[in-house]
Amino acid sequence: MRGFKIGVTKWMRKNSNICDVWQRNYFEHVIRNEQSLHHTRRYIADNPAAWLHDPENPRAIPQHPNNRRGE
């Protein structure tokens, strides 16, 4: 994975104006079984809704400290 990311980063920096290719603190995960696959699919399906409260979203709605869902 590291070699792939290095290669893509070098290519992007050489062939585009994009310097920051990868999301900071991104964690790769190898899907090894059905449970892991289910978890990953659920994360992909549910994650866009979390963008509304994501601290890196410039238009984020701050979450109430006692409510993790921001309700």
C-alpha cells in the first residue's frame, strides 16, 4: 500500500497542480471476512450523513456536547 501511495503521489505532483493527494490520518483496512465487509459497507452508506457535523467541513453544524449525533 505504501508503494502504491508513493507512486500515485509522485505522479499527481508531476502531472497536476494537486500536491496533497491523500486524506490526512487516513487508515487503510484490508477486508478479510464477511463481518469486516459488512462493517465497511455500513460505514460507506452512513458516512455521508456525518459530513454535516464533521469538523473539517467548513459548513459543519457543531454537535451538542451531550449528543454525538448533533440532534
